[in-house]
Amino acid sequence: MRVRQFTGVSTLALLIAAPSAVHADAVAIDYIDIERIQVVGKHTDRANIPGAATRLSEEDLELFKYQDIMRTLRMVPGVNIQEEDGFGLRPNIGLRGSGVERSSKITLMEDGVLIAPAPYAAPAAYYFPTAARMQAVEVRKGSAAVKFGPRSVGGAINLVSRSIPDDFAGFFDARIGSDNLFTTHGSLGASGDHVGGMVEFFSSSSDGFKKLPGGEETGYEIEDYLGKFRIKTDANAEIQQSLTLKLSKTNNDSDETYLGLSDSDFAASPYSRYAASALDHMDTSHEQIQLTHQIKLGDVEVVTTAYKNSFERDWFKFNDLQASTDSCGSTSGAFVLANEGICATELAWLKGTQDSPEGAIRLRHNARAYDAKGIQSLVAIPFVTGDASHDLEMSVRYHEDSEDRLQNNETYTMVNGSLIFENETALGSAGNRLVEAEAWAFFAQDTISYGNWTIVPGIRFESIKLNRTDWAGSDPSRAGTATTRPEADIDAVIPGLGVTYKLTDQLTLTGGIFKGFNPPGAGNADTQEEKSLNIEAGALYDQNGFFAEGIVFFSDYNNIHGDCTASSGQPGDCEIGDQFNGGAARIFGLELSGGYTALLGGEWSAPIRFNYTFTDAEFRTSFEDSFWGSVVRGDEFPYLSRHQFTVSAGVQNDVFSTTLQVNYVSASRAEAGTGTIAETNRIDGRFVADLAAHYRLTDNLQLFASVDNLFDETYSVARRPMGLRPGKPRTIIGGAKFTF
């Protein structure tokens, strides 16, 4: 079933409707109703959006019920991902080659509000909203993304949480699966004439698919709670108003590590882990509060949101060695795994097959606390001038955020394959600093419709202040003298222009030009803002159940950033949080997507959908000893696949549906370079297939089954930060969902 009233490019919902989607009215849960603060919007006509815009609806997300946002985003062209733990706990996402490290190069939002722990001060997203509880996922790339900042080079991703239902409604979903996976998810809500509310919970746990020598778990536990409460005026009130309170809390504990495997160990046993990572564990806690006021005065609409997000985490994990042999000469875990011949003794310590010197294994409490708060307001004024209609949007946001780290180390000795505690350093000895940001942001955008033309000029202004303060490692109370770095003060004007032209009823042309901007980090006096000139052009075609979309994009950077993070391997022993200027670079690419639903007779249909992304990215500057290592002009970007392709096909009727989805990602290199990728620098390409099926027993009860990685493909996903790590093996899941 396909509907042109667009839910973004909600192509999967429009083409592949699971039985739950066919009878969606039985659930009676409506979408979030504040379209203005969404990236795409449920009722937006795709043909009127310049550039690339995708909205995956609730029906799309229900098809495979992915808990991993990176698997979900395979449905969207132009999205670059680097898998890490197999569960999507801490995603690495980029858009149009922007860079994937901890999703720090894109604007991340939930319900139109910045959601990274510290979007300005420390954008690396070690927190990511629980994707499995979302009702929609929106991706905006190109000129139209200027509306969403501060990071406009690649674009924006907005996660839309569950809305308050119009009537009494809810559901309960339970699933079990491989590796003792157990997931429950439920929601209950109702609305009256003046008040409404809903509560939602999501809980999931798994023992993990990797194996430690001692048999310890390598999985995770997630608990996520959401509540929304609304008061509103009468439906026939002259001035429509509503006030909505949103509260959420998420706890996420995982037994994850950065310590991977050497090439030979990966070939022999890809899902094993070394004994040195047996204690690695991450505890996180996230709390969110939002208060949104909406008022409509005639045709003028004003939406104002005050928000506060708090995030705390302690990732206790293997950091490095405190001893080495003369033949190896390094205490770096990455070096040991990349040089297993000369570092055979050190590798044996990590594996637990040989006792280490006393205190040779160092683990670190990567403990940090983040706060982000602000208020934003958007005013929308529709009006007409002659034959042109306008939809003018203006917005202002004041935002503050901070990252506070107070870290220390513990040392252990490997004895008979077990870690024996030896010593703990003082709190703050491995990091004692505070990074703070204060930012004002303004934008204005006018959507002008004139005949077959839609013209969208927009401009954004960011005024940012960044400060970093360090204290001595022996001063956890911060009573002593602090060291401050020069304040970073950035003012940036970010213009953009998007255009669409409806050539025929079926064919629409689109294009745009805009400035890309990413702010620099705090305390790096030599780091400049990341800037680029971005151009795109394409076409959309839609007729008789067939649709296709193609967009060519080009990004010309005069300065590209590299960010020093533990997840990137801390290249060159850089200080975590530092940034590097990469100079000029260019990215060229092509995004294709399309689909068709064939009618098979009776109530049966066969939907098919595909998307393809080609990305060619290279440095245009030569430099040494940087975040990327030694780079020569013309070198290709690391961790960026040249080709990505996803195709899904299935059969369905009102009671049953089954869908097969195949994803291909070409090989990428772990370090910048050209030509044939050396085996020690290669992340192999792979084909991964997923299968899902739904069966409706009654109007209210549905059965679900899926197999992720259907053919049990073994593949590596990364060589950083320390050694090879595997993708998730075949995972079988089954469950049931009851709606009311």
C-alpha cells in the first residue's frame, strides 16, 4: 500500500507494510503533533523539500524491530556507519562522508532538541537515545539542513519519540533471542478534552556474543522510561495553546571493551576476547526533562521548548600496558596487536596465556559527567505576496553545556589467566578538567512557493564561546590553582539555498548550495572551524507505485577536522578531546533510492526497495604527524566505504508478511592512503542479509520473528582503537505484540 501524503521519504512504510501497519488504526496512537520542530515532519510532501530528506515511520521501524540504530539507518542513502559492538550501543554515524567518530560531525536531536551529551563542548556521542522506543527516525542532508545546527556539513538526524495518543491506547511487546536476549517494551496513554498523557518503558538485556576465557558475560542491560503529560485549550478555542512536559531516564550497562584481536586470532576465533578485557564495563545514566509550549494566533505559530539533559558514565576498561620487552618496545595495545610477531610476549599477557610482570595491565576509569540545557523558540509566519506563498520560520536558541572528567587508573597483574588487582591511582590523576560551552543560535528560513517552483533561502548564525579548565591530577577537590586555556570565541554565518521545480506531475528537479560548518573544540588555539562549500542536484520521480530518487552531492572543504577520541585509537598519543586541522579536502558522491510494489493477485503484493550510495573522498593537502598520520595529497579517507547498497524485497497480505533485506558495504582502509589496501590496513567488505516475518493472529495480537545476519557472515567492522573487532553473528529473535 502506498500513500503520497508523505511521511518524509518513508519509503519502507509506503512500500512494505507489515500486518501491524495494515491495521494501524487498531493501535490508535497518533504521531507527535508539533511538525515545526521536526526535521522532516509527518505530513510534509517530499517533493517540496529541497535536497535529501528521509523519514522512517513507525511502520518502517516495526518491520525488523531493530534495536541497533545503525541497522535501521541502512535504509537511508548517504549515511556512513562504522559498527563497533554489534548492538549499536554507541553508534558511529556520518552523513555524506563527514566522518563517523562517535557521530560527532552531525547534528543529533530527539524531538527537535539537541541530544548529544554536550553538543558544543564535547560532541562525541557516548550517549545515544534508545532507538527501539522511537516512532520515527528523520534524516536531513543538504541545503535544507542549515535550519538544524550547529553542525551543518553533513546534516541532521532527529529521533521522534512516542506521542500522546488521541484515545486510550497502548501495547506490550516481548521478545527473546540468541545469547539470552530478552526484550520487553510497552506503552499506555490517553487524551481527554484538555489533558493527556502517556508512559512508556523499554528493557533489554543480552549475555553478548563474544567469549572471554573465564566465561564472563559480554552483553548489556538497558532500561529506558519515558513519560509525557499535556494540557491544552478547547478544540474550538480562538487561541490554541498546549503545554507538554516530557521526562525520560535511561540506564545502560554493558560489558564492552576497546581491546580487539590480532589478525591471526581474529582468523582463528573472531568472537573471542582477551583475558585483559575481562573487567571492562561501562555504566551510564541519562536523564532528560523538556517543557514545550505551543501557541497558534491565527496563522502564526510559536513553539518554545526549555530542556535539560544530564548524562554520567564510567567506562572502566583496558587502557594500555605498563611494561614491555625490548623486542616490542611499546606499551600500546594497538601496537602490540598490529605487531604480534615482535610483541608475542605482550600479546600473551593480554590473552592470559602467560603471567605478566607485576602491575603490567593498566585499566582506566573513563568517568565523565555531562550537562546540557537551553531554551529555543520558533516562530512560523505564513503569508502571501502576489502569486507567491511564503512560510517564514525564525528561531533563536540559547544553549549551555559542559563535560566534566575526573578519571583515574588501576593496575593489575595477569596471573594464570586472571587479573589480580595491584594498585589504584588518585582520583583525577588520569584526567581532571572541565570544558564549558555557551552558544546563541539564530536562523531564518522562508519556503517560497510560486507556481511549480519551491525556493527555500535560509541563513543561520552561531555565536559560540568555549572554555577549558584543567586541575592537577593530585587535586580531585579542585581547591588548588587551575590552568585555563584561551577562550575560543566563534561567530559563524551559515547561508543556504534550496530549490525544487515540478517539471511534470511525476518528475521534480531539486538542488541546493550551502555552507558547511562545524565549530572547533575548546582549548585548541590553532584549530580553526571546519568549513565547506556544499552543492547538490538531483531528481525525484513518482508514478503508479514506482518511485525513484537520485542526488549528486559535492563538498569542498577548506578545512576538515580530526578529533582525538579513545574510540579512534588516540593516534599519535594525542590528548583526548583535542582537534586537528586537516586542511583542504573534497567529497563527491551519488545517492540513489527507489522502489515498487507489484500486485500479485488477491490480497497479495510484493514490495521491493533499494538504496545505493557512492562516496569518493580525498585529502587535498599533505601533512605529517596528524590525527590521520602521514597524509599525502590525493589520499583517500579512512573508514569510508566507496560503495554501499541495500535492497529489500518481500511478500505480504493483511495477515502475513515476510521481508528479506541485504546490505553490502565495500572494503575500507583503516588509515589514509591510495591504491590497493594492504591486508593489515583493510576492513573487508561484506554482504549481510536479515530476514523478518509478521503474522497477525487477531486484530490485537501479532507474532514476530527475525534473523539478523541470516547466513552467519563473519566480518570485521574496525581495526581501531585496538585490533580487529567482529560484526554480530547470526541472531534469531522471536516474540509477540499485543495492542489495545
